Amino acid sequence: MIQHTMLVSFENPIPDADLDRFLQDIEKVMLDSGHVRTAAAARHIPVPGEEEIPARIATAVIQFGVADLPTLGAAFQAPGVEEIIGRWQTQHPYQVAFVNHMPLG
């Protein structure tokens, strides 16, 4: 199993309701692709003083579990994925850092 972990950083503050909807939309479209075995998403939990750390702080983390790398590629080519990503990028621009890895633990 391959884990695809994405750290999502919105360029500007995003309302809580919009962030919740973004996470739900991404999770749903990936699960609906039929290629994703597991999906999970969570908001960043701020720590006092973290804004002083010289690092980009993500808004949320999203993780998908897939059988293998070809399956991961197929998931991102599934109908609806490009539309959801484009819509959210237009409404609330964001950047993503990601890593593909074996399950942790």
C-alpha cells in the first residue's frame, strides 16, 4: 500500500465552512474514483508562537491510501478530480506539498 500525503496551504485565510467543504469535496471525489482504499483529512492545529518558525505552515493535511503508484496516477485522472481542484484553486488559491510513502508505524 502506498500513502499519498498532501500538505495544503491556502494563500489567504479561508473561512472554516469553506475549508470543511474543500476537505469533503477532495475526499469524496478521490473515494468516488474507485482507486482509493483509504482517505483522511484534518485541519492544522495551531500552536502558540508557531508563526515565528521559519517554515510554511499548512492549513490542512489530506492522506489517501492506494494499492500502488499506477493506481495513484489513475485516481488523479478520474472524472471530476480536475474540476474539483480547478474550482477550489479559483475560489481559494492554494499550494500543495506532497509525499508518496509506505504506511508509517
